[in-house]
Amino acid sequence: TYTLAVTNAKTTSGAAVDDVQVAFDINGDDRVTVEGFKYVSEGDSDILDPSGLPTGYPLYVKATVTNFTPVQKNVVVLIAEYSGNRLSDVSYKELPIPSGESLTVNSTTNAVTINYTEGCTYKAMIWSGFDTGVPYADAIDL
């Protein structure tokens, strides 16, 4: 939150106005941040390249999601699998984040996982929910 102080202000007719302070949040009321969003294996080791992974290998995502809003927010963490241009599988969790708190998602806490299939591609997303679909972070591909 930022505070803007206005001094020596005048109305449009030229009359003096008492000093004014206005507080505002530059990001509005829907500020939810995501840090460290990436694919990991069991034990939270980074997966940067799926080549060499066996079919059936569990893929997880890792992130820290923080709710800076004054109300609880729900987030949807999902991994979508595509075979060519066709959606072939989805794994997701909808998770609540109380106001002012952070939520950890990894291979052991709030785990979202999908089994790797050779030849498929993956897209992980963190959204505000299925009803609104507002992304809280850029999608990550694998």
C-alpha cells in the first residue's frame, strides 16, 4: 500500500484545500503472487527436460502462492497433458489460501501430479478458479 500526500492543493475555482492523504494499493484487491513455479520430481528435484523419463514417471509442480488480499482466495493448480493438439489428461487441485498467508505446492505438500507419457507435452497453470480462469502466473510447458 502506498500513501500519496497532496499539499497546497486548490479547487478548480482557486480556493485552498486542506492537505490530503490518500492510501491506495497499486495492484488492486486481487493481488495473488506465485514464486518458484516449475516442474519437479518426487523429492522436488527440478525437471527441465523430459527426454529419458520413463512412461509412468510422476511429474509434479512446485510453487509458493501468496494471498495479499483482505479475503480468502481459492486457487486451482493444474497440469494438462496433450497428445498432439488434443487434451488427453488433466490433474488438478483447488486450494484455499487465507488472507495474508502463503501456500506451498510441491511433491509432498498439496501435491498435484500426472504420470509422464512419452510423446506428450504438458502445461501447468495456476488460476483463480474454473469459474473465472484468471491466471495468477504464466503457464509453464514441458
